[in-house]
Amino acid sequence: MDDLSRSRTAPRVSDSAAAMFAITPRPAAILLDALGTLVALEPPVPRLRAELARRFGLEVTEEQAARAIMAEIAYYRAHLDDGRDEAALAALRRRCAEVLRSALPGDCVRLEPERLLEALLASLRFSAFPDVRPALEAARERGQRLVVVSNWDVSLLGVLRDLGLEPLLDAIVTSAAFGERKPSPAIFAHALALAGVPAGEAIHVGDSLDEDVAGARAAGIEPILIHRGDGPAVPGVRTISSLAELTAPKV
Ligand SMILES: [Mg+2]
């Protein structure tokens, strides 16, 4: 299967060094959701307004830009698995730009699709949460395998590479490349196989009850819910607010 998975031999640390750290039992692999867990989408509305103004001299209100970007994001979420390779991703993105154009005010209809797509892509920027790099580095120090499992198109590899996170990961599994999306247990089983770890020795960290918690459980993997900011406690689900809690030294 053509996917974005890569394998690498993770360094092992001594048991005495590992015993200094918190998780018991220490999972051999940590599976990680991407959006909301590792990375955030920077606010796209001000970026879209700025791109439309800069590239086309078009002024749209915040409300108009928000409506258009929400329509685009909704379309993308429903169709992201179409982006299974570069050519299919390019076609998906053209359709996304068309959705954006249709949702923008009337005078945007004249915009050239390819140029509008460039403006759209420039409006969609991701950043890594500040706790991510230290937590991934600490996990690697401990010899834990790290595999991203994400409902995303094949461009996720480039996003994680641009953010400098890709070298810290053992594999990156996208739903688009794999052919099934979370909460399907199959995509988790694929990630476990890449990690070389049985379900009972892995955890999966994610911010979605439906995709991450339910999916991991269906695959026999302990789910960890990450609530960045406020969120209601969920009975029976181990919840953290930062990835630092996975690798913090024992007090
Ligand atoms: Mg997520």
C-alpha cells in the first residue's frame, strides 16, 4: 500500500533511566492524532482577508471571509480522503477553491481559480503546540515509538516536516493514504504494525472522542484524551491537558 509510513529503529534507553519517568506501565508506542493534538490551524479568517486584499485588491468583511472559509473547511473535511496522492490532492484542492469562490461575495466570481487556490493555501497555516517537540524528544529518549494516525490528506507529511516534527516520528499514517479513517480499527492496527508493537503496549493520544477515543478502544489500545484548554471531564477516559504529562518526571 502506498502510504506515508516510514520506519526507523528507535533508540532504547536503560531500564534504570526509564524507571525515572512517569507512565506505568510505560507504553512501547505512542500513537498520536495530528490536528488539535500536535498542530493547530492558525486563525484562517484574517489570513484569507489579507491574501484577498494583497493579491486581488478585494476587501471582504470578516463575516464574509468566515462564511467562505467555513464552507471550504466543511467540504474539505467531507472529502479529505480523496487526497490519496499528489495528483488527487491537487484536484481536491481545486474543488476546495471552487467551494471557497462560490461562498465569497459576488465580485469574487471573476477570480482565476488557480490564483484563488494559491490565496486559499496561503491562508491555511499550521503551528505546533509548544509542548509537542519537548514531549516527542523525551519519548524518543525513552525509546518509545511515535506514530501519527490522522484523518488528513497526504500533505500531512509536508506539514509535519515544515514544522520540524517529522524527524522525531517513526511513521506517519494518513487516512487518505491508508484508505480508511479513524475511528476504523484498521488504521490503528496499521499504525501498530508500523510501530512493531501489540495493542496492549501502546496508547493513542487524541482530542476527539468519536475518532480517537472510540477508535483506539475498538482497536484494543488505551485512549488518552487531550483537552487543550477547557473541556468537560469524560468519565472513564484518562484525560491530559498537555503532552508534557505523558513524559513528565515522577514527583
Ligand atoms: Mg484531532
